[in-house]
Amino acid sequence: MSQSADLRYRIERERREQIHLEQVRATTQSFLERHARLLDELSAQALDQALPEEFARLRQQLQQGWRHLQSDPREAREISLALSRILPGLPARARAARQAAWAAQEEARRLDEALRQARLERLRDSVEQVWTQTLADCADALALQLARPALTRMRRQLEARQAAPDEAMLAALRVQLGEVIAQARQQADGVRAQACAQAEQDACTELREQLAGLGVQAGTTQDSEALAARLAQAIEQADSAAVDETVRREVVRAVHQALSEAGFVVERPRRLRESGRDEVLLQACRPSGAEAEFRIELDGAMHYHFDRYEGRACRRDIDQVLPSLETIYGIRLSDERVVWDNPDDRDRDARPLPGGQDQTDQGR
């Protein structure tokens, strides 16, 4: 007697969900560790002092990701992806902010020194008040840095005047300072726009590298949002493939154990990849010569074949192996379609199949 069949296998829903969450957790943990290393490296360079509020917010997000990693790994992954869109551009923004702060401090020092000398030498308190108040009202440190050459020239012009300033001179000074600051603000906006563009480019580069690490090629015209979306999709696909392979390994181990417990000598599993198929082959035999073969595919399909039996011993082995997969190992078998069932007393009625196989029996 011989029998072959195609059927489906699946792990209990809770077990598959657990495997999926474990994969999501492992993938997300690697990204969170990468984010933490970047923040630590920037802090070691004292760049967190340039953007303290942003660094505090990002560290808070990172902590939320770590807190959710065990209890809600999907939420942790969303937090990690949000950080992946922000962190690549952070070094450029922090360095630009630090440079602007240093320049502003230096400029403030120079202006203070110039103002002190002016108070001592030529200009009265009214001129100094207009000067200092106008600069103090400008909270844009980068604009003040860019305005430094023009402010220096104006300062020299004021020092060159020996006479005491009058109302007309104060009015002209207010107008001139306003024009210089307005022009500097416009230039500062351009510098910041360029820094943002560079930050976006850095973010895209980092996201492309992450996609390449997952074996995905990204287009050259996509922005960071589109690349982040592709990264999320690639991670999900990689996680799903890893879950499928983990499930299949559990099924292969269960079939191997069930055959061994039924008295078969089981060969080492072999993975076969050919003609677009990906399956694991398990072959086993009894001392009597009876053979069993299982083919387990990645998509949940399973094919078994029992051969070289006498009488109905084939059915007894099948009834011993298959039920143990369900009762002992928690594998649900469904959609069974018997494509070969040929007891010895039906050999005469067997109809040939293509390739020289009988439709009802393949026993020898």
C-alpha cells in the first residue's frame, strides 16, 4: 500500500504571533541601539549643548522605544522609524547651531569691547543705548554673526565722529541698524535653508544605507519620508520571511521527531531550491524497507509519501505520524487532498499517471 497527499500546515495563531513579535523586537532593538550610539557620540562631542531641547526630546523618544520594546514591539518599531527620519540630520544641525552660538559669543565679546571703548572715548550714552538695544532685540545669533562686517564698519564711522550725536544722527542710526539687521536675517534664513537641505541629504543617505543592509535598492529621487516608508516595508517583509522560516524549522523538527518515535530511521533534512521552489526534504525508512518522505515548503504547504508497504501497514504508520504532529507538537494540518491511495486489493484498478505513476497506488 502507498499513499501521497498534499496538505497545509500552520502553527497556532498565538505561537505565530509570538514568533512575529520576537522578530520585530530583535530588529527594532538593533535600530534602537544604533540610535543610542549616535546620541552618545554626539553628546561626547558636546553637541547636545547646542540643541538641548531637541536632544532631550529625542532621548525621551528613545526611552519610550526601549520601554515599549518588550510590552509592545510594534509601537517600539514605529518610534524607531520616527527616529530614523530625524537622527541622520541631527549632527549637521547640531554643528551648525554650535558654530552659530560660538560665532555669536565671539561677536558679542567683540561688540562689548567696542561698546566699552566707545563709551570711554567718543559716543554718549544715547548712541550706545540705540546700538545695544537694536542688537539685543535681534535674537537671531546667526544673523548677528553675518552682520558683523557691516556692524564693524558702522562702529568705526561712529568712532570717527567727534561731535556729540543729535536727534537726526540717532534717527539715522536706528534706520541704518534696522536695514543691516534685516539684510542679515535674510542671509541667515538662506544659510539655515542650506543646512536643512544638507540634513535632508544626510538623512536620505543614511536611509539608503539601511535599505541596502536589508538588500533593497532605493531610487535616487526619493525624499527621506518615502525612503523611511520603504524602510518600514522592507523591515516588515524581512520580519515576515524570518517568521515563515522559523515556523518551518519548527515543523521540520516536529516531523523528524514524529518519524523517529514511529520507528523510522530519519536522514538529515535537506533544503532544496530549484525551479522557483524552496522546500525541506525529510526521508526516512524502516528496517523492513518501507519508506516515508515529507516535503515542507516555506508557504505552509506539506507533501508526504509513504511507500514500499505490504497490506495496510502504510495506513497504520500514517495514522501514527500525522496525529502526533497535531496532538503533541501543536501543528494544525488542513486542506488534505489525497492524490495517491492504492491498497493492495485495488492494484488491478489503478490508472497510470503521467511519468509512469499509478493514480491509486505507488507501492512496490
